[in-house]
Amino acid sequence: MASSLLQNPTFLKPQSFLIPKPPATTATRGGYVRVRCGGPRSQRGPLMKGRILSIEAIQAIQTLKRLHRTNPPNLSQLVSNTLTRLIKFDLLATLRELLRQQHCTIALRVFSTLRSEYGADLSLYAEMVQALAAADMSDDVDRLILDLEEGSGIPCDDPKGLVSLIKAVIAAKSRESTVRIYGLMKKSGYGSVTEPDEYVVKVLVNGLRSLGEVALAKELEDQYKRGLPKFSRAQFDTLPI
């Protein structure tokens, strides 16, 4: 028997199936288990730059949409209560998110509160006009510019905001609002008290012409050239828009 065991040494070796295998573990470092979160980068959705919404803004948006849907009798009071709790940053974020979601009717209420509480620059007016025009709310575009006329007018020391607003109303094909903006510029002393910006003038001149207001376009062009005699007609006509 002993000789047979010696002649078969494999019998003495431990069998692999009899030895329990250690459980598989994730590689550790410093005593902590490495955890992988999320999927591959290619599966992640794109980040939307500039969208920063606080909890207050998110709750306000949800509340406003619910109120707009249910339309309670005291809608105006409830909307006012919701909006007056927000700081300027949250009001602005709420407005832009509603515009992004194309809830323009609700956005108009937010804009009204923002304008009365903190004021609104011309660039923000331009954003509103663009969104309203995209939603085929042309009457609200004209009403918005009318409110600007009945308010503090147009601050002509903001050429960037002014040209954005002019471009927005021209793109909306609103002849009434374009003419009204020109009147507000004259009333604010544009070209007499405030030095005119040639790019603003060029955009407005071309816009008035495209909307059929040829006489007003010529009037503006002539006034500008009288104010700046060194600016030749050739320079004006070739100014890019």
C-alpha cells in the first residue's frame, strides 16, 4: 500500500476544487474601496452652460406653471406672492428658464415683476422680444415696447443693448415697434445729447427701409451725417451689419 502511494505522488497534492477561492474584491487604496460612479463619458448628456437654478427658482417655476394651469380666481395675488420672495438673481434665472421652455405668457409676469423691482436693461428687453416673436406673440412685442415708452424711455448710453433690441424688433417684423424705438431715441437726445454710434444708426436705417419706412430712414441717415460731417456716405454705405 505504501509503495503504491509513493508511486502515485499526485494523490498527495491538494486538489484545487477542495480549496476555497477568496472572494473577488475591488482594488483598494489606503483602506478605501474604489467605487465607479456613472457611465462612460460618451453616455452623458450635454451640459447646458449658464443654466444655474437655485432651489427657490425651481420651486417658483413649478408653482407658476401650476397656477397658470389651474387658473385660480386670485391668480395675480398668488403669482405676486411667489415672485416677491425671490432675489434678483433668482428672478432672472426663473425668467430665462421659462423663456427657454417657451412659457412666454408666464415669463411676461416674471419680467413685469423684475422690471418693477430691479429694472431691466435693453439686452433683457431684446431677449423678451426674441422669445415673444418666436412664439408668434407679435401684439405682446408691441406692448412691451409701448411699456418702455411709458416708462423711463431708452437709455442711449448702452449701444450694445440698443442694437440688440433694434435687431430683435426688426427680426420680429414689427414696424410699429421699430418706429417707436426711433422716436424714443430722438426723445432721449440720441445724436444731440448722446453721441450716435454708427453701427446702431446703420442697423436702424436698414431696418426702417426694410419695413417700408423709407422717409424715416433717410431722415435718420441725414441727421447722422450732419452731426458727423467727416463720416462720408461711402463709409456709411459700406459699414457691415
